Amino acid sequence: MHSIATINQRQIENHAARGRALNDAATRLLQRVLGCWQHDLSRPFSHRGRTYRVCVKCGMSRDFNPDAWKTHGPSYRLPANMSYYNVMSTERKAA
């Protein structure tokens, strides 16, 4: 017989998994609706093992497959490159 604590823990984990799945679905839907519709994309860029193209009008990115030479997946915003900003602020302080 399972203890009440074990049963409660399973229910909490199942609830969290359902919440994550719902959140992922909502995120995909919003990306579809609010994503880039312009498709005026740059040449492919490769950085840290990822290849992508960037919309020259809004700045959103899409993944790129260099083997098939095709853009795929939803549009998304790239996170800010904080290391670049840290280097620039250090150089400005030194000047």
C-alpha cells in the first residue's frame, strides 16, 4: 500500500506536468499568432552550434537547416547577449 505522501507527490508531479504542457501549447499558439509574418530574412548565421536566420524588419529569428538549406520552426526572439554588453561596459569604464 502506498503512503499518502507518495500519492500526494505523484498528484503534484502530474499536475505540474499538465501545467507545463498547457503552458507550452499556449506559448506555441502565441508564437504562431504574434510571430513574424514578414519573412524578409537575412542570410543564415551559425553561433554556438545553432544556425538561424533573422527577419531584417522585426528582428525575430527562425531556425535554419544548412543540410536541407531550409528555414523551419516558429519565429522567436533571441535572448540578449549579456557577455557582449559586459565587455562593452568594461571597455567604456577603462577608457
